[in-house]
Amino acid sequence: MTASVPSLSDLSDEARSLLKTQSIELPSWAFGNSGTRFRVFTTAGVPRDPYEKIDDVAQVNKYTGITPRVSLHIPWDKVDDYEALRKHAEDQGVTIGNINSNVFQDEDYKLGSLTNSNERIRRKAIDHHLECIDIMRATGSPALKIWLADGTNYPGQDSIRARQDRLADSLAEIYAALDDDQELVLEYKFFEPAFYHTDVPDWGTSLVHCLALGDRAKVVLDTGHHAPGTNIEFIVAQLLRLGRLGAFDFNSRFYADDDLIVGAADPYQLFRIMNEIVSAGALAPDSGVNFMLDQCHNLEEKIPGEIRSATNVQEATAKALLVDREALDQAQRAGDVLAANDILVDAFNTDVRPLLAELREAQGLAPDPMKAFLESGYLDKIRSERVGGTAAGWGA
């Protein structure tokens, strides 16, 4: 398959089906105000509560057709009636996805949460996760997503080994509270905010804890959570091989965890990652992998930022589906290094935008999601209506 193949008809039936059923979860926090470490910037029309966040999620799905779920963050998205929130989402054509815990913005967690040496604080952190499991039941969420800011800044500040033991015990209690149809997914991040050591710094540490917990504990891979030069597609391939990739968070970075629009810094890396996902069959709806955007939009408008992100992933996916697998296998077996590489490069260089426009029109969608949204008048509507109250943002 070469760069001259832009038509939907050139895809196999299976590839067309995978594109049609592709789905990406959106983070509720992407629609709130965010910024740098020095300031949170404001944007007119930002949601003031989880209901308005869901309304904006529904707009992205309306124009892309591939973002039918929203991930909630507790306590940022706390409401009095989660059944009502679930119904509101369903009325908007979306469902509640993962529930994210938050044990990094409370004064008690200054020295750690699930790893803290203080039993009272550790109990508080565990109880918060048990609360999140109750919210999962009320919203129909399939998974509890845990990211910890736990770690130390100085050698000797705490026992690295003891913190791992406390983490294992805390996770075991949380995991035991899950229902049989619920999963726990554990995220990792190699640094920040802890600078000497981080308690879950890499996929290996996350995997070790998940293996100890059971089959319904899996690893979360975030593309921004790695040291420069890390081969992320290798980690993807290994976790898929082990059946332990539970969630995949898309974003892009130039230096650290920048949370920029996915594909902004290195679109070829995004393609390489999607190539591994496609080749392993992990794009199928029943693969068990939850794909999600994990981004904050500091400079750009929130909804357009999410639309661009979703279509970037869709384009990388279409290119990965254009890879001639049979020819690639033959070249690899023959040891033809350049021919094998050319097959991937040809697929990456293919302009799939006409193909995806054709797909959207076949599904009754506008061929250009961004253009259609900007012409809809929705941004002007929310800017004029969402006046007063407290805009959602970091910590809200």
C-alpha cells in the first residue's frame, strides 16, 4: 500500500469496521480552565459544573463521531446525584467512562497518600478510593483510574521499600472492594512532583503491583509520562503481549508532561504507536484497552482542541490500517531492512484526510468536523450563556 491510496474502498472490510467503531474517551478536565505552573488562564464559556462539561463532550462527539465517553475526576466532578448525572450524559448521547481518584490536592497528602507512613492519612486516601468505587456503581463506570503524586524529594526522607509495601497493601484493599465487572487501572509517571524518587515511576512498577492484585488490575500508559528518547511503542507492544494494557492516554509533549494536543510534537511517533496497537488487534472494541485523551488546553479553545486531538488520533489510526501487513511480514522475514521501513513510511506519508471525510459522510457526519463545529455557533452560545458562577478548572 503506498501514499497514493486515499480512498475508503482501498481499506479491507476489517479496517473499515475498525475505523467506524473506533472510540476515544474524553477527560472532563480538558474543558475547564488550565495553564502553566505559574497561572491558570481563563476562557469565556468554560463549563461551571460537570453537567456543562458533559454538554461540551457531546459537542465533540457530535462532530467527530468517535468520542462517546467522558472520564470524570473526583472531587472535581462531584455532584449530589450521580444517577442524574449519568442520565444527563445518556441524554446527550455519551456515557460515563473511567472514574479518576484525586489524592494529590489535599494538605494531608503533602508526604504521600497511599504510601504515607501516617496510618490516618493512608486510611483517608483508601476511603477516597472506596468512595470512587461507589460513584462507579452509580454512573456505570467500568474502571477506577489511579495516578499518584506520591514520592520523595530527598534521599533518606522515607524508606523506598516501606512505601512500596504500604502501596501494595493500600491497593489490595481498594482492589478487593471492586465489583466483579470493574477494573483498577494504575498510571505511572517517571517524575513530578517528586524529584528524588516517585512511588510509581514506570510501567514495570505499575505492572508488578497489578500482577500482585489480579486479572482486573492493568497498567495505564500516558504518552507524556516518559523520559526523553523512551521507545513508547515498545512499552505498548510489551503490555499488549502480556494482556495488561488497560488504558492508553493520548497527549503530546516537547519536554515533560506537557499535555499538548496529541500528535503536535511528533506525529510519526503517534503513528508508530498506533501501528503497534493495530498490529496487535488492540483497536477492536472488545480488546479491553480504553483509549482516552489526557490533555489540558491552555491557549486554544477547549472544544476545538479536543476535536483536533480526536481527528489526529483518527488520522494516525487510518494510516496504521493502511500498512500492508503481508508485505511487511515478508520484508521482515527476508531481513530487508529498507523495504520494511519503506512500508511503514509510505503508510505514514499517505494523506488520509479524504478517506476520513468519506467515512464521516457515510456515517451522516460533516466531512470536516472542525469547520462544522466552528460554523455551528456553539462557542458564541456558551460564551453568552455561561456568565456568573465559578468556572471549572484545576482543583474544581
